[in-house]
Amino acid sequence: MLCATSRFLAATALRAQPRGRGPALRCRRRELHFPGHPEPPLCDFLTGQLGRPSVPAGRRAILRRGRMPPAVGGGLAGSELRARRGRCGSQAARAVSPDVAVEAAARSHKQPAPGSRHFEAAGRWALLALVTLLSFATRFHRLDEPQHICWDETHFGKMGSYYINRTFFFDVHPPLGKMLIGLAGYLSGYDGTFSFQKPGDKYEHHNYMGMRGFCASLGSLLVPFAYLTVLELSKSLPAALLTAALLTFDTGCLTLSQYILLDPILMFFIMAAMLSMVKYNSCADRPFSAPWWFWLSLTGINLAGALGVKFVGLFIIVQVGWNTISDLWHLFGDLSLSLVTVGKHLTARILCLIVLPLALYTATYAVHFMVLNKSGPGDGFFSSAFQARLSGNNLHNASIPEYLAYGSVITVKNLRMAIGYLHSHRHLYPEGIGARQQQVTTYLHKDYNNLWIIKKHNTNSDPLDPSFPVEFVRHGDIIRLEHKETSRNLHSHYHEAPLTRKHYQVTGYGINGTGDSNDFWRIEVVNRKFGNRIKVLRSRIRFIHLVTGCVLGSSGKVLPKWGWEQLEVTCTPYLKETLNSIWNVEDHINPKLPNISLDVLQPSFPEILLESHMVMIRGNNGLKPKDNEFTSKPWHWPINYQGLRFSGINDTDFRVYLLGNPVVWWLNLLSIALYLLSGSIIAVAMQRGARLPPEVEGLSQVLLRGGGQLLLGWMLHYFPFFLMGRILYFHHYFPAMLFSSMLTGVLWDTLLRLCAWSLASSSLARGIHTVGIMSLLLGAAYSFYLFHPLAYGMVGPLAQDPRSPMAGLRWLESWDF
């Protein structure tokens, strides 16, 4: 590596020329050449278009001086920039000397023999099959173990069951991944009856292998996808094989692929989108052909899939978007293309990369809502109108009194998404938290403790007494809300709220409905006149505390364990109307009133789609670590600082520990640093107009463009996590790890070729490259042999015991296996 860098710097110093020596130099066509390869050359990183070989074979042989080692099956030996057609194109054509043209014509007839091409193609297919077979073998080995729930299988396996049972639930992620898990379980004979209560519960007779097998299949395909992507970017089989080995022998990727999780599904769509993008870039010299349309459409389909599994799928959308904008910008600058043609390119990309993904993404939600049509644990996260469409919900096909009356038993729901119902229970606020009175919270689920009785503020008579006439509650009335289960009134005073400063505490106070004046509230309908009756479900109401003048609301903050991790209710002195302080009456029971049907309240599909996204976004932002729950920080991830326990703690347990193969991960980290250094040197030299031999220039373009695409993918899938306020886990880094592994394959293959090029001896050059690649392959394989018990599971002594299979391998104190 050092010799290559020295050689490169010497060439740069000796051959650098001032820029601007004439149009022929500025616009000289730099194109790619791949000896031994009949395929199209490397795709342009910015434009996504292909170069066409222009360096004649004889001239290339003279320049090469026998120093470049051939790749296994052929590899990249030289490359140059895509020609830009237009004003510079004609000048560049005129700059080509006659002897070069004659030499090119003389050499143009020397093509590889048909038998050689067929043999090479067969070899490539055989290598791809071998890579794929090895990937599937490692992922499916001991897939049935352990035969109990591991880590987040308790969530995503349960959600797969919900789809089979058509039971509505709420999750912070889009539905596609869980739908596919449920479909895999259904097709494999799982009946959806296993409860998935907690990690460690045994599956017993339930068929869980279909869901694990589905995730393992998608996880296995990551390796061939990465292999093909690197092969397309570098045209080098050694680089592709090294990338495949790094991912095949990574214990972290293997572990994530073997369980019922969203991660292998997400990474599948990310890698499929990346491969499709690179493939349609390679068809840029054949625009609007069948392969071009196929890969462009497939890119859009995979983008929809990535976003449909998790919102972090937006990162690969940004990468494809940047590639597309760069491509269109260069097409716009190509003066040989008419504006009509450029418009066709723009329209094709809008249809395939915007309209098609949005249509598919929306369709997944349509299927999601159609399948989950039964009431379930997710009802309370959504509005009353949303719940009215769920079979089994008390609002579905229900008939309730239209107007609110005194004596009615009601539930009061906050209009801010994912806040829930006004709730109380017999537990008191602890010492030092305001007044030691009954807790009042909001709760997201249906519960008897959500029920309140609405009463007049100045009487204790029973409004449901048949001798009393019905009296409706009107805008501006002074009321009391009595908790049905505990008979305590909704109460506030000047004590500070538990979590929110400058807000007042809200409690349950009194005995059998008898309290004091701090129990009185004025009920107001938003944007209505005094005296108007209050409609159930449809009226947006506020409760103004009569003594303090504050407004009842919920901060949305999660209370500690003493508050059962429910949400804080406060009385805010700030009277500005916000959704936190606006409520509606949902359940309404009053035997003295006639009922009306709620069918008219059911929302349209666009309203459902919008509401579900608002709830998911709020749920994502509200994910906070629980007590004693393990989390990690983004800076931990690339250095493999700490893993994640999937199963087991003690020496008698079946233990699985999510940890990346340290040799692979630290090599990836080193590769990123080396890429930034070497890429900066090369970019500066080329910007200064250095005249490089075609071999060095070609490898430099591979490093800058192919490597640049991969570095961009790594950055997009890693750095945004530093800006996130939600809880983070180690497994969030794995999409970025895929890109860093591909970058490692491209970088080391290129550096070894540069190093070999600087040597005078052809046999020594070939040996340097071969030995370097083989050393990296064997190192990855041997490290996998050492660390594979982390992924496949282990029983017996812990790592600190000399008898343990992991004895001596706890290289960092933070590794907790």
C-alpha cells in the first residue's frame, strides 16, 4: 500500500500540468477499459452512464509494461471518465491523433474467442452459485435453535400472529415487514395461536420455522446482492469475492438473519434497491430499452419495500434520489440530446422512482387496514372515528346518545395522537410529588378505570333518577367529573405537576363524590357559542379549572414506575389551544337518552392513512429506554464496542450474543479511514491535471466513483442516528455495515492492484495481489471459526472460564458474553 502511494505521488509530481492548456486537454475523453471483460465498463458515480473503451489494446500494452496483475476471471485494469457529448465532444474527437485511430482500427478485430467467453460466463455463474450456496448454508445451519423466543421475536412474532388472526395492533414501524412475517407463518402452517409473551418462552408444538426460515432466506440473499453490486461497480471478481466473504463470515449479520425480526427484511430491500440502481446505471447507454425499464422499475419497487418495513428506508431513497438528480443534471448538459429526450428521461424517473413507490407503499397500508379489521390492543392509539371501523370495538356499528347529558357515564379521549384516555386508579402520588392524592393519568388502552360520571357542580342528586328530567350539558357549564371506580372527583390545585414545571398537579380527590371547589371545571366547546349542546365524538372540548384558571391537558411525558409508565396529566396555566388540551367524549352511556348510529363517523382511507402516520411518528419519537434496559450510542457501533444479548445469561442457558465479527468490523473501520486518505490524494492529483497511466487512472476512477457510492451509502445509513432522540440499539448499524463491507472489498482490491502495478516484475505483481486477497479471505474465515459460537449458540461455561469455547476471545471488556 505504501509503495503504491509513493509511486502514485511520484507520477503526480512529475506529470502534473497546468490546467487550461487548450480545449483538447480539458475535454479529453476519459473512458473505462476492462481487459478480458466483454461487459460494459464501470458506471459513472455522478451520471450513472457508461463509458466506451477507447484506449487501443496495443497502446495499453505499451503503457502497462507488464505490471498489472490480472484479476481472477478478469478484473479492472484501466478506466476513464464517461465522455460528455456536446461542445467538448467534437474538440476531443479532433484531438485524437491519426496514429491512434489507425492503431485502434488494427486492434479492433482482436476479440476473445467465443469458447473463452462462454467458459468465463460459466465460471462467473458458478462463483455466484457458490457464494449464494455458502450464504444459505451458514444462515440455515441450526436455524431451529434455540426453540424459544429470542429478543424481539416476542414483538414481531406476535405481530405476525395478529395478521393471521386479523387483530388490529399498533407499531411504530410501517406494516410491510410484519405482514410478510405473518404471511410466511400462515403459508408454513402456523395458526397464530402462540402468545409470544416474553423472551425465553418455548415454542413447543407451534410451527415457528416458517417465519424464521423466511427471514433467513432474505438474510441469505444479502451476500449475493452485495457480490453483484461490487462486481458491477468495480468489474473485479476478487473485490466481489472479498465482499461476499466479509458478509458471509460476519457473525452479526448471521445472527440477525436467523430470527423473526424486521432487520433482514429491511436490509434485503436496501441491498436490492442498491443493486437495481447500479444495474440501471449500467444500462445508461441503452436508455428506454427493456433492461433499462426493468431495473429502473425494480429500483422503485425496492424503495417502496424498504420504506414499507421501517422509516429508515428513507436513507436509501435519499441515495437513489441523489444518483437520479446527478444523472438528470448531466443529461441536461448533454447538448446532443434534445429537450424532448431529456423530458422523457425525467418523466420515466418520476413514474418509476416516485409514482410507483408511492403507489406500492400506499397499497401496503390498504392491505394492512383491510386485513386488520378486528378490535385489538392498538385501538386506543387512534381516534374514536378510526376505532368505529374495527369489528368488536364498542364503537363499531354502535348506537349511542348523540348529546352529552348529566349523569352519563363517559370516557374522555385526548385528541393528540397516542395520548389516550383520561384515567385514574387507586394508587397515590408518592411523597414529595405534589399532594399525596390519587393519581390521574392518561392511558392508551380500554379500561374500566377510564370511566367517569359527569355531574353538576352544586348537587349530589342522581341525574339518572327517573323522576328527574334529562338535562343536557352545554358549552360553558360548570361540572364535576367523578371517577366511576373510586368515586373521587377530578381535582387540581397550585401544587406543581410531577414532571412538567410551571404546570399544576391533577389528582383524584374527595369521598363518594364529595370534595371541594377545586373539583369544579368549566366545559367549553372549541369555536362554539355558549349554550350549545355538546355532541358525543364530534365536539372538541376543553376543561377549564374554575379556581386556578388552568386548562386540563396531557404533556405526553411518561411517568416513572410509580405512575405505571402511563402519561402525565397536568393543568396548564397557558391557555393557548393545543391538541394536548383538547378532548372529546367517546363512550357515552345514558339509559334515558335515545341512540344514534355511528356509521356516519367512519373516516375515509386518506384520513386513516394520515392518522396512522402521525401516530407512528409520535410513537417513534416517544421510544425511551426503560429501567435496566440495554441501549447503545452510535459511536459504539463501528468499533464493535458492545453487543446485544439475544438469549440466555447463565452458564446453563442457551446463549446467543449479537456481536459483529471483530476482524471484519475493524477491517471495515480501517478501510473507511484508508479510503478517505487515498481518495483525497487521488482526487487532488486529478484535479491538478496529473497525467496518469491508464491503469492507474482506471483504478482511481473505480476508487472514487464506485467507492464513493458505497461511502455515501455508509454515511447516509449511519450519521442520521446521531440526530435521533429516540432509543437506539446496536442492530441499527447493520445497514451501514453492509455498505462499509462493500467499500472494503473495492478498496483493498484497488490498493493491492496499485501496489502490484508499482513493481517491475510481472510475476511478483501477480503474487502480491493474489496473496493479499487470499490473506483477507482466510482471515475472515478463520475469525468466523473462532467467533461462530456467538451466533449459533453456546451452553456451558462463560467466556472467563478456560473451558469455555469463547475463552481468550473476550478482546474488549465491554463484550458481555
